[in-house]
Amino acid sequence: MEKIHIPVLLSETLNYLNIKDDGFYIDCTLGDGGHSIEILKRLNPKGNLLSIDQDQYAIDFVKLFYKDFLATNWEIVKSNFSKIDSCVEKYSRKPDGILMDLGLSSRQLENSHNRGFSYQQDSEPLDMRMDTQLGVSAKDLLIVLPEKELTALFLRYGEEKYANKIAKAIKKEITNINTVGDLTRLVYRVVPAAHQSSKNPSRRVFQALRIVVNDELDSLQTGLEKSFKFLNSKGRLCVISFHSLEDRIVKKYFNNLVESGQVQLLTKEIIAPTDQEVRSNPRSASAKLRVIEKI
């Protein structure tokens, strides 16, 4: 089995977590396990690592790929980090560090198990559910939302300039839109060629649908609040975001905590990948790391 995801800002994250070998750490977004395994390697048997993910496929992958590393002090739980309170209630100690990496893993994009996360997976259905037990898929949204609400969705969560034209075309052709390729080709037809860059013009539409299907922004806000509540004194919260909507939420929440005197902001400027990391992992280019330490 080949591991294809490279953990973003790995050395920077490990440095800011300031890992104690007997500490308690939480990786809120297990993904392919790249961050988790490096945290685990720095713990002794008295240390604890809790890794959380809502994607059962990710959990199954990690348990198989890292089967030789699974230990009594590494617990992997299927959940959303907005429910971190229920994940930590069994522990008698508070976490010394919490990590949230908000990006999709390369494996989720390249092998989504027929969930259509990437606009490059032409024949996959418009599903986009991280947790396949969620009730509403991306196609469901396209069907049930009126044109006006679909326009608002693309504007708010995708910051899509041609939101109205795209929504209008979708509602007109909805019976013919079933796969990733169907939606991508529609967006290509609607967005004027003069405004199409080298990037796929449907990327913002896909971002908006994925965010809403998985309730990502509300989950992020809740996850931040609960994580800070449970964090130990001098504990650190590290968040890696990948688009402006996420980063605004993180920045605002951290700044409010700083102003209230509850934390020290350890990243006066956002931490971004080095040129070398971007060359070796182009998908890391938009990553931003922000870190606070609880007083």
C-alpha cells in the first residue's frame, strides 16, 4: 500500500507543539496519519495521543499502514472535532497540545472512494460527504436549493464571481448533472473564457459544496471553542488552514482570545510553507499555520 499524502508544515507544527514525551496531545484531523505518527514517535509510554477523523476510510488506512506502530497510548476515534468534548471525557488529564490540519489529504482527492471531492475525478458522483453517514450529498443540495439560495451558497462559501450564472445553469440542467464531470463541464461553459485561469474554474463551486455538505465552518468554530476549553495551562493550539474562509475564522477567534488576555499568540505572522516544501508538495502552497498558547 502506497502512502501518497505528505503532511504539511510538519517540522514547523512539531516545533510549535513543543512536545513533552509524557504529555497528552490531540490530532483533530488524522488524515493519512503523517502528523500523528510523528507526534507519537516523540512520546514515551506515559504520553498519550488521541487522533480524530470523521472519515472511516482514513481511519482504516492509518490502522493498516501503521499497524506496527499502534500502541496502547495511541487512540484513534471516528468523530468530528466539533465533538471533541465527547472524545476526551474518558481522559483524566488535559491535552498539552492540539492540532487541526483543515486540508483534504492527497489520498482523499485522488482516491475518494467514489465521493467526488476533486473536480478531476470526472466519473465520480457528486457526493462530497466526509462521513458517509451524513444525510445530504452535494447532488441533494443542487436539487433542493432554489436558484437564489444556490447563488448565495457559491458566493459565501466559494467567493465565486459568477455564482448567479452558474446557479441558473445548474437549475436549468439539473436532470443532466450527476457526476463531477457533468458539473465541471457546466462551469466551463458558463464562466467566460477570458476569466478562466490555468486553474479549473469549478474549484470554487466544489469548495462551496464541500463546505456546506460537511458543515465545515460551523464545525471549525465549535471545534476551536471546545479545544481551547479543554487545553491545559501552557498548552498550545495549532491550526493549519488552506483557504481564506477558514483562516478568517481562526484569526478572529485567536485575536479575541489574545484581547481577553487568555492566550499568548505565538505566530505574530502566519507561518507558511518554505519554497522548498512547495516545490516538493505543490498542494501545500496555500497552507497557513497559526498558534496560540493558553495562559
